[in-house]
Amino acid sequence: MPRHLLSLPVLLFLTLALIYPLGRMLVLGIGEGWGLTLANPYYWGRLAWSLAYGLGSSLLVIALALPLAYAFRYRFPGRDLLLSLATVPFVLPTIVVALGFLALVGPRGVLGVNLYGTPWILFWASAFYNLGLVLRMLVALLGALESPLAAARTLGASPLRAYFRVGVPLLVPALLAGGGLTFLYSFTSFGLPLILGGPRYATLEVEVYGLLAYHLAFPEATALILLQLAVSALVTLLYLNAQRRFSLSLSAAPQPKPLSPASAWRLAFGVWLFFLAMYAPLLALLARALSTPEALASAWTSEDFTPAWLAIWNTLRFAGLSLLVVLPVGFLYAYAVWRGARGLDLVGLLPLLVSPVAVGLGYLLAYPSLGGSLVILIGAYALLSYPLLARALLPSFRALPGTVLEAARVLGASPWRRLWRVEWPLLRPAFLSGTALALAAVVGEFGATLVLRRPEWATLSVAIYERLGRAGAGPFAEALGLAGLLALLAGGLFLLLDRGRRGLG
Amino acid sequence: MFGWNAQRKTLNARGSAWVGWLLLGLCLLPTAYTPQPASAQQTTLTVLTHESFSLDKKLIAQFEKESGIRLRFLKAGDAGETLNRAILTKAAPVADVLYGFDNSMLSKALAAGILEPYRSPQLANLRSEFVLDQTYRAFPVDYGYVALNYDKAYFKGKPLPQAFTDLARPEFAKLLVVENPATSSPGLAFLLASIAAFGEEGYLGFWEDLRKNGVRVEKGWSEAYNVAFSKNGGDRPLVVSYATSPAAELFYADKKPSEPPTGNLLLPKSSFLQIEFVGILKGNKHPAAARKFVDWLLSKPVQENIPTQMWVYPTRKDAALPEVFKWAEVPKEPAKLSPQQIARDAERWIREWTQVVLQGQTANSVKAKR
């Protein structure tokens, strides 16, 4: 299929869902005030911190993911469970995650160490959110490491040497993909630094939000939006370039390597220990939620708030609806980029580069009559989650063995048949992993600022915020209970997807 | 490498089936969603409102049934954000009715020219002191007081602050959490109270003292009350909340205690009266339905439902209060500032507050820049 035909639907979607609304927003900002804003040292301070936070987070996540990638090459007890656990934070509302962190290392935390207001807690939280992202991308590529590593060993390299000289370079594409996304998420992050670190750690996005949503200061906001966009586009270009340079053609389907029971348990022990420490805030949250089971019972049939059963039902069906858009757009985008539509590479990442607040307000300006409709809601969620699917898919697309595709063509397979019988089976693991990520983003995004709904449309995160908006021990316990439920539901969904992925072998 | 043996094929088939069913199921779920067909006669009225809006679902269903009007709520953050969205989309309104802007934003809303006049017959039933707009564009729906709350467990056997200025004294260091006035309406109300209490000249000095005394600032009420307040596990036993919050604490308590776990700390001039308004947006698509909705919000059944739904007082003269509201004391000396003065100076006050509290400048240096 010609590649411009492939990129067309993606470009159309991007134009309608991103470029036009954002343009409507930015047009308001043409005017005086840019120079003054850009001359204000306060905003440069914010930018410096945002950059430090973004880069620091991505480096930290990569440093953690590298040794984990080594461990995840093997099959050990609970491997899939941990992978699902690492993806759960993605779906949880910021304020609930903050409660988990502060219960452990807050001013009155059970560990007795107060990290509130320090950068440590912020970077930990960032790794907590993003490590799952990088791990997923790595795991989708892992099997590819197998034969080159074995070859290196056969040729006499020590395990360490084999790992650093052969394994690491092979992992670079996935590490860069994950690290790049981590940078973008942290750079434009909004709620978490503020709530764990206090206003000192406000990112540039927080300033954009304040200027737009509270002061309607369009020129000032536009100046900052464009500054933010320029910086994140620059970093993204660098990483896309690096990713292309490092991508290698590999020829193996991922399959975790079996270990002897003893070594498997030893490995499991180490990895489990790390995960328990890393995700302790999540476990603290779950423990807190489960300590009041009666709150969950009252939340189930609540009269005062959205009942839990309805919220779960809504979450699932809206997530399903979004997937209908996310899956084709994400797949087409990755396919088109792989087939050579390099221009699309950066453009397709735009949803993660621009300020979500600006896009949200742009929707109101661009489509006033669609204001309360599902179309807008689904469009927005699809926009924010398809890049995740696409980024997870791309390394696998690039790792497709050219010789095999060539062989299929020579043997007379039609393009469709090739896609279905050769490319698709090789891509399936990455596709499912990416789907889990996109699904996590969609389920988590339902608390976004642009929530247009009828009362009976409330999803789980909306139901949580509803309860946190009221004073009282009852609603508070119910909110925690629902957060626990959301974590379990999401974890369960990811586990099912991973089971399917592993079954594919 | 692609020579799949028999065993792998079965694994493969089983795995595909799993995932196939899962994805298919997820994608089919939306078909279970059946939007009620909007019949030709039925109008859908869109109400732009803030996150805290809440009314009994049965009341809403009854209104929809009797009037034939379907209601859709567009919730857009807190009260300030909501009003700004209405102003931003003035040329092509996204809603028909705007609910939830308060007296600190009233002048801004009126000056923006986004509201349409309507002589509601219900106006005569409302308490006249809350009818601040004489141009029939903004109707008071409810009111409440932003006030300091304290955690009774923490202050057991310890003295409470007795005056507004006590909050800056060393014995109450690191006890208070407030909301950022730039992003939260109770935060703004508390800042306004401090301005009414200490005046233009004194309020920045007070906030500088509070900063030195370790005041904690959160983005909004949810963060301050749920995360920072000691009652819910935080480290701050004093929080800027509402005078009705102790009553809500009691109402939602599991095993009904005899009194709430929190109390109002009604230091003179530290609380601020908040009146919430509803208005019909200019350029709306369903003027008749919009009017019906406004009258309904001000009707007795809805007004009597408001206290335990949104934890504020009804503005209607004949609306009865629920029993639990005896725990919601009314401050004797709430701070007073006129809506006109607020509209004129709020931006500057917030900017100055930000410079002193968040950016660490001194009160004198900020005042010198005026």
C-alpha cells in the first residue's frame, strides 16, 4: 500500500482532534505580551525545573529498566503479575497515588522518613508511574536478545561482556522509546509534583494551566505553550534520531527463557523485592482500601454518589469505545512510519508534546455544539493514548526480519496475506502490550479536565473525585475503596492481555 | 525459526482465543450503550457547572419527566475555571445555563456580558440580602461560609488559636494548610477574608508571617482536606474549608458519633460568605427550557435538597434545613468586601499573594512595586 494513503487517516484524525482545536486556542494568543513573558526569569526557572524533572525521570527509569530487562528475559514465578502491577499506576488518579506515597514517607508516614517536599519523592513517583511503560516496551523485544547473546557467549565473551556489548545495544531502541515517553510525561506533568512537592515544584505546564484556566491570559499562555512545545519537540527529535540509528533487524519471536527451578526462585526473590519496594505506595493504598471493606460495600450501592457497579460498567464501555478508535489509528500510524513516512514520526507524537489544557480549551472553541457529546470525549482519549500503542509497536515493526518478508514475497504471498500470516504474528506481542498501555492511559484519563457528562455517565475515576470532593470519613473511605477496585480491575485486565501475549509464544 | 511445532501451535491458538475474546468483548461493550433517542420534541439543556455540583438523581429524573427537558451537565473544574470557560466560549456558547459562579466573581461575570436577563417569579421567594444583581441576570441559589476547621483529636488538651493573627505565632507553626487562591475558590475566599481583616496595607505582612510560620499550600480543596489535613492522615490539623464541613463529617460518619471529629474555628473575620449564582447564557439554544431550569433550581424541593447534596445553605426563605445542620455554625463576623472591589483588585491580590507566599518575596518589596 502506498504510504501516503496509509498516513492519510492518521493525518485526518490528528488535524481534527489536535491541530485545528489547538490552532483555535493559539490564535487567541497573538498579541502583545510574548516578549514580556519570555523575559520573566520566573518562567525560565519553571522551564529549567521541568527539563530537569523530565530528563532526570527518564534517566532514572532507564537505569532501573536495564537490569530488569536482564531479569525479565527469564521465566520466573510471578513474572506476568509484576508486569501488570507495574502498569497499574498509570490508571490511578494523582491524588490517590499521593495518598499512598504520603502514607509511607509523608510527614506522618509509617516509615518514619519524611520525604514530602523533597525531589526524591518526586523522582520516585515519576519512576512509579513510568517504569511500567518502559518495561512493557522492553519485554516486547526481549526474545530478540536471545540468539545474539548466545552467539556472543559461544564466541567466548563473558556474561557481563556479552550483556554490555551485545545485549544493551540491542535494547537501546526500546529503552529510548520508553525513556522518550517518560521524558514527555514528566516534562508536561501537572498534578503530581505539585501535590508531593508543594508549589515550589510547579512545572511549566502548571503555569500554562493557571494562565489559561484562571486568568484567560492568552498571549502569556501562548508564549509558554510554544516555548514548551519547542523544547519538547527538540528533545523528541533527538530521541527519534537516536532510535532510528540504533534500530536493528532481529529475527526471533520473543519468548522468555526457562530457568532451573532454583535459579528461577532466586531471580524471582530479587525482582519481587525490588518491586515490593518500588510499588510500596500502591500496596499501602490497597491495604488502606481493604482495611475498610464495609466502605466498598456501601460504595457499591451508594445513594449519595455514583454507585460503584455503574462506575465500573461505564469505565469498561467507554474504554472499549476508545479502543475502537485507538487500535486502528495506532496500528496505521506505526505501519506508515515503518513503511517510510518519516514526517509522520514527529507529527504523530504531537499529542504528547503539547499542553493538554490548551487542547482541552481548544475543543470548546472548535466544536461548541459537540460540547457535551461522547464524540469529543472519545476523540480526546484516543488522541492521548494512540501514541503509546504506536510507540510500543514501532520497535517491533523495525525488528521485523527483512529476509523473511522478502521470502514470503518471492513465494508469491499477496501484501495482505503477508501482513496476516507473517508480519502480524511477529507483531502480536508488541501489539497486545501496547494495547494494554493505551487501555491504561484511557482508563486513567477519564478524570481529565474536559469531562462532559450526564450524572449516569460517571466512570470510576469520576466516582472517586466525587467522593473526595465531600468532607467526611465515609466518602473518604469509599474513595479509597474505589481506587483499590480500580487498581485491581486494571491489573486484572493487563494480566489477561499478558496471558494472551505469553500464550502466543 | 518459524517452524512452529504442534505444541506451540496449540499454545498459540489458546492465546489468541483468550485475547481475541477479551478485545472483542471490550470493543463490543459500547454497543450495549444505547443513547436514548432524542425525539424531535425533546430538548436537551446543557448546564455548565463546577465539579462540586450535585443534586438527588430522583429530583433530576422527575424534572426531566415532567418538563420533557433532558439535562446534560458539563463540569469544568472549580467555580473560577467554569466561569472562564463560559467567557472564553462567549461567541459560540457550549451551554445554555451557567451555575456556580460566586460573589467573588459576580462582577466579572456581569461585566463579561455573557448572561441574559430573566425576571424569575421565584426571586420574590429568595432572601433579599443575597440578591446582589439588580439587572435580573444572576440569581442566588445557595450560600455558605469558607471557614477554618480544626482536628479535634489533635487539639485535645491543647489551646486553640484565639485570633486571626495567632495563626502566625510560633506555637501554631506548621499547623495550617490553605488552598492556592489562584486555583481554588475557598483559597481565594480565605485570601479575601485576610484582606478584609488586615486591609491593603497589612494583609501581605500577615501572609509573610504565615509563610515564615510554615503554612502549607495545596492546589485545591480536595488536596488540602484529603491529603494534608491531619484528620485524613496528613500533618496539618488546621485547614481552610467550609463552616458546614463538620456537619458533613457527622452525616457521612460510619458509626454515628455524638459529635463530629472536626470543629469550626470561627476566629473573628477569618471566614468569608460565598453566594453561588445561576444565570442564563446569552446565545443559548433553548431559552424557555433554560428559564424553567432556573425556576426549578430555586423551587422548594430542590432548595431543600441542596444542603445535604452540596453542603451549603438554600437562599429560599421557606426552605427547611436538615437536622444535621446544627453542627454547621454561622460565623458571627464574616469578612465583607464588595463584589465591585473584588472585581477590580482580585487579579492584583492573587499576584501579590503569589509573590509573597510562593516566590518568597518580602511584603514590603511587593508593596513597593505597586
